[in-house]
Amino acid sequence: MSVSQDELKNLIEVTQAPCISIYIPTQKAGPEVRQNPIRFKNLMREAEEHLHKMGLDQDAIASLLTQAQELDTAEFWENQDNSLAIFISPEIFRHYSLPQEFEELVVVTDSFHLKPLLQLVNNDGLFYLLTLSQNEAKFFEGTRYSIKQIGVENLPSNLDEALEYDETAKDNQQEIATPKGGTGNSAQQPGSFHGQGAEGDNAKSDILQFFHTINNALAEILKNKKAPLVLAGVEYLFPLYQEANTYQHLVEEGITGNPENLQPEELHEQALKLVEPLFEQEQQKAIEHYHELAGSDNGKASHDLKEIISSAYFQRVDSLFVAVGEQKWGHFKPDTNTVDLHDEPQADDQDLLDFAAIHTILNGGKVYAVEPDKVPDNVPIAAIFRY
């Protein structure tokens, strides 16, 4: 199971305690795979100790952890990625094999500890990919770590379907492929379009109609989205699709060539090269904006943990920078608007960095879960406020 925004929301909304969060670095191959079940057993014992301290009896603990214990099979450990995240509560059980490596961590409190996932979910390099050829049009959703095809209602699978050709019209439309020993003209390759009649004018019109149909089908799924959309196809199709396109975040440069010849993994690799600079640019702009506000002394930027915790809860945070791999333990009391910090975790404590990140997301803010040296002012947390 992969972690999506919807999955994260489901985990955030769990309210029945205790909530157990376990992060385990895992090995994918070789003799080191034998370390996977050992780490798992050690962290499960640590979770049991936390539950005992919370006052649960042995029967209640066993019942709560049964589903997780059943994961411990040879087959399960032989099919892992770089990390395993497990979430257990009386109302939900989830586990995710993840591409990013996390440090060992067990947190048992009244909500799930989700900050380690934010780099994958909220700052995961989400992008879309649209592949275009005469034989097929496909829509993909990608992240820094994966890509998957997404079914889109009313998305035409090919040109003929979009135009609802009758047999006569089909005879006047042909696909050109470069034969062995042919000219090698890069503009005429499998997946390109060519129309007979008025020297391709009709074909161009048909392609444009095809692209309008695709754009209309994507309009609903891309509504209110901001992730970049990358095109893959023969190069002369790009300006035609740009003419039909209404999505504001279409990437100008695309993946050139016939996408039918590329596997999803190859498309993912090429698309990531195009969108990665955009993600870095967005984050850098946010950091620069933070420094501008922090230097203006207008109260709209801060790295004060207690102020940020309160502001995140009361919907004031617009953008949050938070260090992955670090924790600040304590409690926030909304009724008195006070924050209690502890050097070491105490019973019922929660990671307040995690608390701020989750409430920022719930309240429509943007979270940048970054390495500690990437947080502005070299602190564990910093924020830009809405007011």
C-alpha cells in the first residue's frame, strides 16, 4: 500500500487512542534481509512497553498488536523497500513499504506520528504526465519515487475514439512509421500523426480536436491542482496541445519521441528531470519569502516553537518548514493556549513538530518537511503566518 494524501488524511483523522506509530529501516536484498524481523521484534517490544506504561493489560495489548504480529513472515520481509511504517489503533491498522529510509522510531500517544511521511506525501514532488500518440493517450500521477497510470473518465484512448470516425474517415487518416531503410525523419515516427487531403491541414484540425477532448476530460481531475503537468510525445504535438490546454501548470518542455516505446519507469525518470528544478525553485522562493518577512519585523514569520504550535492549531500558519528526524516532546493546551516542553518524552507526550505539521496541513497550509540544515535560521521549525 502506498501513502497518498487521502491515506495521510485517514491517519490524521484517527481519534481513538492509543495510536502506535512504528518506523523501521529495512533491507531489500542480500543477507542483511535477516535483520528485518529482528528490528521488527525489538520495536514491537518497545511498543508493548509503552502500552504497559499507559495502563493497558496484557490481553488488551495482545489484541491491539495481533495484526502487526501477523506480518512477521519470511515472504513479507523478502518484499520490502527501504523502510516500513506501521500504524495501529483500535480503529485502524495500516502498513506501508516506503522508498525513503527512516530511522528506527516508536511513538505511542493519542494520535499517529506522521511527520516522517510528509517528505513523501506533502513534499513528494507530485507531478502529472500525459502521453500522446495516435494509438493511445494515457494519464499518469508521479512522485519522486513512483509513477502510476490513473484512469480518467471520458479520456479518449486514441484519436479515432475522440473523433468517432466512421470507416470512410478512418481511411483518410493514417499513421506513418519509418520503415527499415527509411529516411529516419524524426518528425515521422511511430505514434506521430499525418493526414491526407489538404496537406495535413485536416489532420492538424483533427489532432487539435483530439487534444481539446483530452483537456476537457482532465479538467475535472486537475481542478484546483498546482502540480506540474509534463507532456510526452513527438515534438510537433506540443504546441498543438498547448493551444488546447487550459491547465495553468503545464510544463513548457516535454519528453520528446514516441511514448509507446517507453516503459513507465523510463517515463518517470525523464519526467523527474524536468520537474525537479521546479520543486527546488518553489521551496527556495518560500525560504526567501520567509527571510524577507523575518527581516521586516511585521510579525508574519517566526522560528519560535511555542508561537508556531499555537498558530498552527488556530489556522494562522500559511507555510511551515520542519526538520525531519527531529522531535520536540510536550503538550499543547488549546483552552489556555499554552505549550509545555520536555527534554525527554513523558507519558502521553507528543512530538510538537509533528503536531504543528499536521495541523498546518489540516488548515490548508503548505508544509516543507526538509533535512535539518534546510530549515531557515538553522532551527527545527520555522513558519510564515497568514496574518
